[in-house]
Amino acid sequence: MKILYEDNHLLVVVKPVNVPVCEDESKDEDLLNMLKKYLKEKYNKPGNVYLGLVHRLDRPVSGVMVFAKTSKAASRLSEQIRLKEFKKEYHAIVIGKVDKGIYKDNLLKDKKTNITKVDKNGKESILEYELVKYVNNYSLVKINLKTGRSHQIRVQFSYHNHPLVGDNKYNKIEVKKIPVCLFANKLTFYHPITKEKLAFEESLPNYYPWNLF
């Protein structure tokens, strides 16, 4: 667990692969509780530690996340998300050649199966993407997420016939026993107290197939 930034209001970290953000049915140790333990030990705090979860990443996805150390910070960050002032950039490796464009689809999540699909009754979901590099029938793409739906990037690229490499839930073209190739590399938002614009960026992973690029 890599910490990128910490002050009295915020904690910015790099979420590891295959760690749930918060407790799920697996009961595996989750990032939120790991960070609470870290704060409790670092500052020798008695009792429970507050840490606000304002956004999420899917369990198999790694990348930059911000947590709020006060309820005021959590509320203001959540408001930025609502006003679309909270910007998230991702990189993914998808099958096939893509160029650049926008995906607009309605997505609906089945809470029983935890599977999201394109459905006319779903919520509008928008992302922008552009090709960074193409190698061996794999495209490294940069993605700006305009809406934050469950499994959005994975579902939309799969629906448009470019599923993510390693995504065994939505990739029916190729099965690989590797983590899904989706990385939240950049987060931009305004500090909830000082109003300063903050941007945090992390290098892409250095293992296969990321290292092809």
C-alpha cells in the first residue's frame, strides 16, 4: 500500500490489485480497514478512527484513491463528484485496435449477480477514450470517465467488442489468469478545505502485459 499524500483532511493512496475497497462477502482484509489501522497506529489514537469513503475501485482494479479524514472533507469531496469537478483518468489494455471516441450507453447493474450490462432501462454512462499505443492486437488506451457506474469501463469496452485483457467477468474472447488490465492512474480534485487544485498521478504497472508498452 503506497501513500501519495496525507494531511489533516485527506489520505491519497495507491490501491493494490485484488484488495476490496471496503468489506465484502469474502471477508478478506479491505483497504478501508487497513488505512484505519494505519492511522490508529501512526497517531496512537484510542477508539475508532474516522475515514470517509467517497469513491470506489473494483476489487481487481488498482490505482489512485482519495479518502477523507473528516466528515466535512468527505461531504465536500462527494459534492465535487456530484458537480463533476472530481476528475478520474484511467489506462486500460483492450483487445483489438481502437482509435479515439466516446462511448454512451445505458448501464444497469444486477445486484444479485453483481454483473452490469447495457440496458435501455439503465443509467446513462459516458466515457472518452484515445489510443496511446497498439502492440500485438492489444491497444493501450487512456480513458476519461464522465460518469461513475459500477464496472463501467469494463462493460462498455466489452459491449463495443474491445474487452479488457484479464477481465474474466466481461471478456469472452480471451481468458488470461492475470489481473484485469485497468489502472486508475490520475486523480484531480480541489482540496476540500484550502480549495487548492490537487492532481495525483502514478506510473502504470510494470508487469505483463503492461510492460509491452
